Amino acid sequence: MRIKIKFYADGLISLPLHYNYLIQSFIYRNIDEKLSQFLHEKGFIDKKRRFKGFTFSRLMAKERKIDSQKGKIILKPPFELVISSPINQFIQSFAEEIIRKESLQLGKSKVYFESINVYAHPEIGKELRVKMLSPVTTYSTLCKSDGRKKTYYYSPFESEFSNLVRENLHKKCRAYFGEECAGQFAIEPERVAKRDEKIILYKGTVIKAWMGVYRLSGTPELLKLAYDAGIGSKNSQGFGCFELLDKLR
């Protein structure tokens, strides 16, 4: 299930340049308290992996300005946020809470709900062309020669990228539905350039991720899960949300 919410404010909105944690916290504050506690402290588990059950886009505004010196991004309202989840209860809870409140606190700014668009689920085939709404990331934790651990982030042009995204989707299926999602899945870059690589700070941790246009292929079951839950890792931190451009077959 997926929604797009439009917000407005009385003036310009100033946010940290790296605002993923701020949006994640905003979402947790605006869902049912028990659900928020469950997702934050436990989540959906596949062996040692925990999934929080949602992903979200970057903030989308017609006018924005980057103040690199102050580490701020300035948005001119209105602005929009897409939130997606395979857990309908999560989306319903967030939508009801947002609509109910007179005003909302986003960082240091007061914002207001303007409208909500509930997406009809798109027709999913076996091959899709998609555009990232928030960058996709996937990684491995490696051991250096001195025994220390190192996180290696893959680019979409490395074969491991597609393999890890596929493995991650299978883990999500087991975590969310308690069963295997049979079939194959692959992702390949179609229109991805060096400028699409994004370096994002999340609570002091550097994360490398990629925007751009990709082709996804696989079984409709896995592609639907990818659409709802996001692709790659760290979805609930604001990674891996995409929009469907075309159904190729």
C-alpha cells in the first residue's frame, strides 16, 4: 500500500541537508503508539535481520535551495512525501494520525496536512522500468587484515549489487509473510550516472546510495513486494523507494 501526502506551511521550511533520520522520526511519532513501539524495538524478523515494514521518498518540492555552508536545505511549500509499506495497518495508521492533527512538527518547523493520495496498486508484470524516489543502497560487512570491520557499498554496475538486492527481497518475504517468495529477481541500471551516487549521513554514519532509472525483472510476487517494501537495505531510513515508469512485459 502506498500514499503521497502533501504538506504546506506558513513560510519556508529549513531542514538539515541530511534529513533522513528526521523524516523517519516524524513517521514513528505519527502512527499508533503500540505499532510504533513494535516497529522501532522489534520489527519483522528473518533470522538475524530485522525489517521495519516501510520505506519513504525524498521530500519533493517545486522549489528548493541548498545552503552547503550551513548544511541546510530550504524548501518552499507545498512539499510532498511518498510512504510505502506491505503492511496496510501501518499506512492506515499514519494517514489517520496525519489527518487528525491540526498541525505537525517537522524538525523546527510547523507544517500542516493539505491532501492525501492513496495509490491504486499498479499492474505488475515480469519486467518494469522504475525511477528511484529515494536512493537504493546495498552493502557487505568485510573484515580487514587487522581484524577490524569495514562496510563496502556496492555500485549498481557490480554484479553483487543485483544479487544482494534479490537476497534482501527474499528475506523480507519471509519476515513479513512467514513464507518463501519463489522465483528470480534482477535489477540492472538503465539510466544511472556518477552524479546519481549520493553520500548520506544517517545519525553520523556515512551511507552510499544511488538514484537513477533501473530495470527490474522477476516474478510478479517479488516485484510487488519490491514496490511496497522498497529495494535494497535500510528502507525505513529512507532508502529504496521507487516509482513505476513502465511495465515492459
